[in-house]
Amino acid sequence: MGLKEANIYFDNQWNTYYAGQTVNGRIEYVFDSPKKVRGIHVKIKGEAHTEWCESKEEQNSEGKTETSDTMHTGHEEYFQISYYLLGSNSGNEIEIPAGKQVYNFTCTLPPVLPSSFEGQYGYIRYTVKVTLDRPWKFDQETKMAFTVLNAFDLNLNPSYKEPIHIQLEKTFCCFCCASPPLSVDVQAPVSGYVPGQVIPIRIDIENKSNVQLHLVKIFLRKVVTYRATSPTNAIKKIKDIVLTVQEGPAPAGSTKNWSLNMEVPPIPPSDLVNCNIIDLDYDFKVECVVSGMHMNMSGKKYIAIGTVPLVGMVGQPTPSAPLPDNVGNGDPSQYSPSQPAVLPVGPSQPNAPSAPGGEGNPGGWVMPGAPPAQPPYQTLYPTLTSPVYKESPYTARTLQDRGESNHVMISGGNFAPFYPTYAAVQPPPLPQ
């Protein structure tokens, strides 16, 4: 049989890196008999892809209605690094012994990359694929995705410190007479949040009308714009509800004051800077459901989701002088590149396999050394509470690329990106 197991592992538990950092990992093979190969090849790449189908009905020359389908696609490649961990594409056959064999790979990510994103009609994705290059036989491929983050510091835009304030008012007509108004006032303390934070919401109702307000619904919505470039330029815009909270009712003639909380889940940061085919925004929408045949009231405001919380939040200090470099204990936010990325980046030492059977460190892996350094926002906010990285609710449908073999082995199971969460860093309370 030959190959029994193949698994890819990275050097941090979240498989998550910031743009410009060095990715270190290993491929672990288990062979039940010696294996002849031309070599072992690794390809690490970052790309964005959009794809959707549109149907259109048209009349033909005979007056019959025909349906035509158009597949819209867009693609961007941010980097691709490939090299042989063992052997070469033109060398002699190499026999790999039976048992467990471990091979290391490494690459430095470019300093400018968009954050990982998985959506209904597209993705921004970073993958490692390791191939057993076998002469005169089908190659055996193992693939795994990892998360890349582009730091989105909410402190760099003063508008994110401004409160969210939505005021709605409506009068209702009955037999040509207008009733006194129904007034709804909704507030949140700031306009920028990070996953893990709770958005405190205050709702003030003054219902002087003769119409009952059944519910006030508040939505955190994800607004995604997908762009295609083939066969022509096209755009598809999708609005998805991430979270909903609600309160009610407020009977006619009543006054109500409600407080609600909305915890931001692990979702990707706004904007997706450096990606030209996927745009991501979030909004804060209020919908007031009234009784009878009257139209509901609604309003919305832009809300930013970042990866670095606003300073001065509860549990977070204000900026201070930089601290000396220190070890981040496995937290990818604690590291920045030790040197600028230059592509392609060749391996420093992973060309030789580990000792047969994987002796040495656990898994037979000797991690390439690189001195950790603080990223820019850790220098600005050195005592910022370290985030916890949590898996997004948005999962990749497949890691298989178009035209890729159906036999590629996916390591690590279903992929969903990880995003930093800050449960200990909460926004200020609303003024009373």
C-alpha cells in the first residue's frame, strides 16, 4: 500500500499568522513499506476567488423562451512559493524508508495581504499543499488551509469612537387625522468593535400614538460585495444577518426604556484591505414592527469590526512606551516578521528529512529558529490583553481547487478561519 497516513501541522495551535510573519510547519508521513519517489514538493499560496452563476431568459428567433446560464468568476493571486523538501523534479528516484517520516517547511508571508475570508460566493484563502512526486504514477497530495490576518486597528480612525445613534419617528393617519408620534431612540457607545466584545444597546421608546409597537429588532449585518472579471465585469451583493436581538412590546401611549447586549462573534474584519474582488462591510440595523397595516420603521448605521480594540475600553490601558521584545507564548499577535518578505523565500533548512522514525523533538520536528518581535500595535499598546483566537462560524465549502485531483487528501478536516477575540476588553457603558 505504501502511504498509510499524511498530516500537516503548523507551529501554533490556531494555525493563524499575521501578514509578514513566518509560517513554519511540517508534513508527517507514515509508510507501511518503503516508498520510491522523485521528491517531496511543497506549494504555499494565497489567493482570492469569486464565482456565481446567473440565469437569463431570452426569446429566440422563433419566439420561444430560452434560459442561458453565465458563470461569473474573479481571481487574484497574492503569492505562491514552491520548492522541494526532498529530491527534485529532474533527479533520480529516492527511496523513503517505512515508518514515520517528518519534513519541515517554512516561508515568510508578504507584508501586505488581506485577511482570510470564507463566503457564499467567494473566499480569500491561504493553503499549503505537499506532494509526493512519483514518477509514472499519480502524485499523492496533502492539503491544508491556514488563517492569515491583516491587522485592522480601530484606533486609526477617529470616527470609530463616535457613538451609534439612530432616531426614528412616525405619525400614523386614521381617517385623515394624524396621531401623535411614535419615537424610537437607539444608542450604542462607539462605532467600532472587535469579536468577543459586547455591544451595549439602549432603546428609549416614547409611544404617544394610538398604535402598538410590537417589537424593536436590532441586527448586526454582514454586507459582502463580490466582483467578477470574467467573462465581463459583474457585481453580486449579499446581506447576511450575523446577530439579532429584540425587545417589545411598547403599547400605545406608553414609555419604555430597554437595555440589550449583543456579543460580536469571531467574524472577519471590515474592508478586507488589499483584496480587489471582495468587499466586506457591517451595518447596525434597527427595525420597528408596528401593529395593523402600517409600514414598519427602520434605520441603519455603519459599524466597523476590527482586530485591535479601541484604547480606553474596560480592561484595556491607554497607549504607553514600547516594551522590550518578548516571547508571545504561541500567540500570533505577539510576533511580527523578523525581516521583510522577499519572494520567493527558499527554505533555510527543511531540505533534509528528519531521522527515520521521527526521532528528536516531538513528531521529529525541529522548528526553524526566528527571533520573535512585536508587531506595530503591540508597541503602541504593550499591555493590551492578549486575544483568544476562535473559529469563525463561516466554513469553507471545499478546499479543492478547480481542476485539482479528487484524490487530494485534506488535512485538519473542514476549514474555518480563526479570528482574534477580546472578551476582557469591553466598550464603555452608555451615559445615563
